[in-house]
Amino acid sequence: MLFTACKKDHVDATNTKTLQSSINDMTASLSTIKQIKFNEALYILKTFGVEADGDVAELKALGQLINGKKVPEIMTLADQVAQKNGIEWASTSPPSLGEMNIFGDEKAKETDANDVKANSLSIITRPTGDDGAGAPTALQIIPRLVDNAGNPVSFTGAGLEATLEVFSNGVKLSTAKNLMQDNNFKGFNLKFSSIPAAKVVDNKIDITVSIKTTAKTFKMTKIGLDVNPDLLKVPVAPKVDSTAVNQDPAVIDPNNPTATPTATDPNATSATTPAAPKQPVADPKTTVTGFLNNVSSQNLKAAYNSASNPSWGSYESFSNPTSGFGSIKNVSVKNISTNASNASSASVNATYDVTDKSGKTTSLKVTFGLKSVNGEWKISSYKINP
């Protein structure tokens, strides 16, 4: 009775050991058929329900997804993930994915439908769809497991993890996954509209498909596949209100440049004296000059690190190749001058030409707001003037 009471009926994802132990407890309480479906559900969630690279990271992400959940909740979640990804699987259907084990510590069995005997992988690619002018809108990518003679091998009832990776000029653009249950697998439908135009070189992509069986992972790559450049994904540039200023509390009042901004604390007494900020040694326009030089040379990490501007968001947003500073090819500075400065904040005006990667040049007049952070000037606001 004590042993039974210790068995868990929900997932404990404190660590990998407790995750496996709690799942084993939950599995043991089910009938044989339900055990198989429960393992299939866990496999669906681990493969398609989380975003992570590698088995260890996927397992950790799965634990976070299902932590505290019981069997019925996990089955329902797996149904939702399968439906979202177009996978022909349901928690109420008969077992269909062979021997599933998310912890990957079981060897192939005689009845293991995923232990497919094949020699290699072949890939068929064909353009599909019509954009109205006779050009394709997508690529159908169909993998086949083949024998020594190159003939497709016959198997059914498997649940092989199929992965498609898309590259251009060595840069990975996307990853997609699906389940290969037999060798009539429909494969992947790669829509051109899902591929970012800014990352495609010479209107060509490379693809790599891998199929994971129990004993081996088969992989094949095709290089130089044509895409329809008119249909590639081009993000809509965000509208920028050039009259709006994302004013940082530390940015000075241009009408009173010698004043030091102070925060009002309702609980403070007149006897409380705030500590004086550390006076930056460098001229604030040096920070702006370095920022523009780094943007021009596409050293975007250094440019981002010279700022503390919430409106620029994360580094990924800041360096975006279509809507961020990553779209800039060159910056030609005409003039930089310090407008106002005190111990904690400064204002710098800059006039420069920006040339984007399509060759378009735009002249800008920008006011940079800066604040002192540990004795260094950081860009805290950015206003484009008319």
C-alpha cells in the first residue's frame, strides 16, 4: 500500500530523472493499449510540440510543457498538436507509430515497426501551385527510403521522425518536421511565401532531409533548387512616427540643458541626498560616432551594446535584415555635434546618409538621447527629425 501511494499520477519535471520516473509510474497504471497510445502522445509532443535542438533540449522543453499534467491532459494536448501540424494521429485511434520511447534508451525489438531496413534515402522534388502567371508557389519534397538497388522499401505502421532543413548560401532558413508512417509519405510542402527573401542568395535554396529509424538516421541534401523570387516572404516595415520621441527619464530637457533630472520619491525626506552619478569621461558624440560606424560595418552586436534603448527591443529585432539595422549596407556621416550635456544625460545631433542593401540612399537628421550608465554614455532614445 505504501509503494502504491508513492506512485505519481502526474508529471514531475524537476529533472530528467523525476520526469522519467513519474512517466513510468503513469504508464504502469494504464492498460497495454493505453500505454502504447500514451507513449505515442509523448512522442508527438516531444517532436512537434516544443521548439528545441537535440534530444536533451527537446526532453527538457517537453518536461516544461507537461509538468504537473495527468494522462488525460497529455492526451488532449497531443491531439491538439497533431491537428495543428496536420499529422494523421489521434489519441482515440489504434496504435500506429511503432515502438515509441521518448527517452531513447531501448533497442530495436522484433516487433519494432520503426526498425526499417533500408540502404539509403532518395528525394523527389517538384514545383507545385500556380501564382496566376504560370509560376509555381511551392516545392513538394518527397523522401523515400530505398534498398541497394534504389527501389523503395515497403513498410507500414512506423512513426519515423522526418526533418526538413532549408538553407541558402550556408545559412539555415527554416526547419520542419513530420511523421513518416509508410513509404507513401506525402513529404513536405515548402511554400515560397514562408522563406525570408532577405536571406535567399541568387534565388536558390538547398535542402536537407533526414529520416530517423530505430537503428540509423538517413540523410540526403539537394543543392541549388530554384525558388519564385516574387513570392518570397518580405516583412512589412513597421510604421515609424518621426515626430514621436521615446523619451528616457534620463534624457535632458533641451530648454534647460544644465539641469540634472531627479526622480521624486514620495517617501523621501529633505535630509536624503541622492548619490551623484559618475561623470562620463568621453564626449557623448564619440558614442554616437562609434554606433554609426559599427552599423555601417555591420558590426551590429557592438552597435547594440552601445545602446540602452527599450524601443529597439531585443538584439534579434535590432539586427533584423529587413526591418532593423541589419538592412543597412552603408552609413555616410556628414555632421555630428553635441547639443547638450550634463553629468547624467546628453543630446547629440547627427546628419548622415543611409544606403540599404537594395541600393536606396536616404538622408537623415537624427537626435540621439544618451544617459550615463556606470560612467559610460549609452544611447537611450532615437528621434528622426523632419
